[in-house]
Amino acid sequence: MLDSLSRAKRKVSFVQIGAHDGKRWDLIHDFIKRDGWSGLFVEPLPKYFEALQENYRGRPGLRFERAAIADLDGAIPIYFLDTLGLEVPEWLEGTATFSREVLMQHAHVHPDFERRIRSETVPALRLSTLLAKHQIEAATLFLIDTEGYDYFVVRQVLDLAWAPEMIIYEHSLLRPEHRAELERELQQRGYTLQSSECDTIASKVHYQRLRLTDFLPFGFLKA
């Protein structure tokens, strides 16, 4: 679907919230490189933010903000796993969340999981503040991966005065009632929904539908 989007539009602009390093397990990395997508990356943790900037060094049309999207402007604690020396799935290295309880949903992967949880206070912005700061008044795509906070970020997207053509968010850590509420409202606003095990694509324009073979491990959709 993202390939169809990229081929159908001359210019694709995006806002990626929870961008990690912009490369590993990333849905849009190849399109940015191949098709020159422009947009804004948002990543709160310094380690990944620095890697993100390095991975796109010298590429035009890209902006970066080290922050978390929250319901306030200021600072907020974020929880993550210290994976140094731990034999855990690689994807856990990029897992960071506002909720310690959400992070603990992965505790089964290692007996020392809880002992290795760390927290760091990071800059926080409301979505409206972020977009005003970067003078963004339209975007083709919002890509959201915030480890259980996706409901609240998507709600802020829906509160905007304009609607993106496509929204991709992770539903696997949402409360059932939050997932159902988002799906109802997105459909009421004219979005067509497609889901994998972990992610939902909401699109206002019909593109080629995904096949089962378009899904990658961890629920990520193949670019």
C-alpha cells in the first residue's frame, strides 16, 4: 500500500512519531531514499534521535524533533529496557513508553526484565504545538508507534483542522475499547481500515490491498 501511495503521488509528506533510528523495522525508510519523501521525524530518546539524524544526514526535505507527543508541553518520564548484556529480542531495544505497566507486558522474555527497566525525563509537546513549531499545515501520512499511547496521539491527529490522507498506528497495546473507538471514528470520517496483527492502516484513498505476504514479523507492514 505504501508503494502504491508513493507511486501515485508526486510528493509525499509525513510526520513520524516514535521514529526510533529511522532504519530498523521502519516502514518508510526505503521510500524516503527511493522517492524523496519529505517530512518530520519525532523521537524522544537521545540515543535513537542521534542515530536517526545520522542515518538521514545530508538528505534534503527532512526535519527532526527530539520530543515525545503528549497531552502537555513540558517534560515527561519515559520507560525503557536496559538491554545491555541481555539476551532478548532485538526489537525490545527500541521499546519505550510512558507507562511502566505497558512495558511490563513484555516481562516474560527475560527473568531480569523488571530489574532492568530504566526511566528518563524527555521533552514533551502536544501535537498542535509540534506542528505549529514546524509550520506544518498538511501532511500525506502520519506514522505512529508510541507503545500503547497511540490512541491518544491518533485522537490529537483527529482534532486537527485538516485530515491526512493516511494514518498508520500500532493497535496491539491499546485497550479494546480504545481500539474500537478509533476504528469507529476513523470510518465515520471516511477512512478505510486494514489491519495486521499489530498495526492499522487508515486511508482516505483506495490503494492496492495488502496480501498476507505483505506482513513482516512483529506486525510491521512490508513497505
